Amino acid sequence: MQKIPELRSRLKDLFQKQYFSVLATLDEGKPHTSLVAFSVSDDLRLLLFSTPRSTRKFRYLSQNPEVSLLVDDRSNEITDIERVTAVSIAGRAAELAGGQRIAMLGLHLAKHPSLEEFARSPNSALVVVTVRRYGIVTSFQSIVMLAPEEV
């Protein structure tokens, strides 16, 4: 099993290199997935993404804030099975407003500067996911579950 500093480094590297994650929300108990451009706080406790308030994903997470995200580094090659890192993130989503939105928007746009107009639109929400748990899968069968304070 990998040590915590190694896992932290691996997570930070993965989150820096990957621009997109798959967001899973629930609609009356039925799963719905969406691709989102994400960013993460330095302490790995918060994940951010922007979305128009008119989307199904925003409506679903507003009705049920329990969400899951998947970030991985696959290349769609058969060899991925032995080398891929996949991280399942469980957390609670909320829209940021006011000073919190302004402060966190800078972090998000540092990773996604091309999304500035979209993210600053009055029609877009900046969503923060407070991470409850990371499930880190490496080498196909090596699975580690960690709370964000453990990372």
C-alpha cells in the first residue's frame, strides 16, 4: 500500500493534469452523469466546477447535493488496466455566492482561463463540492479509501 504523502502527491499530480471529471448526480433516485471542467483546492478538500443554472445537473444537485465525481488518467489503451489511476470522490455540492464565489473563482480560472466568460456569466453557478471521501484505485486492484483530512 502506498504511503499518505505518496498518495497526496499522486492526487495533486492527477488533478493538475486532468481538466475534466465525470459528475454523478441523482434525479429521484436515478443516476445522471455529466462531464465538468474541474479544479481543486490545494488542501484537496474542495472541488470546483461551473455550470449554467439552467442545466439538469444543477437542478439535480440543488435537489440532492450528494454527488460523486470520477477523475482518471486513462488513455484508452489496453495497457491502462495496469497503469491507470482512477479516483472516485464522494461529497456534498453547493453553489457559492458573494465573497466566497469571488475568492474561489480565481482558483478555478487559474486552471481554466479559457472558461472565464462562461464562469463569470450571471447565468452560471460556481459549485463547490466538499469532499467526504476519496476512493483511489491504482494498478487495477489496489484500492485505498481516504477522508480528505487524511490526504
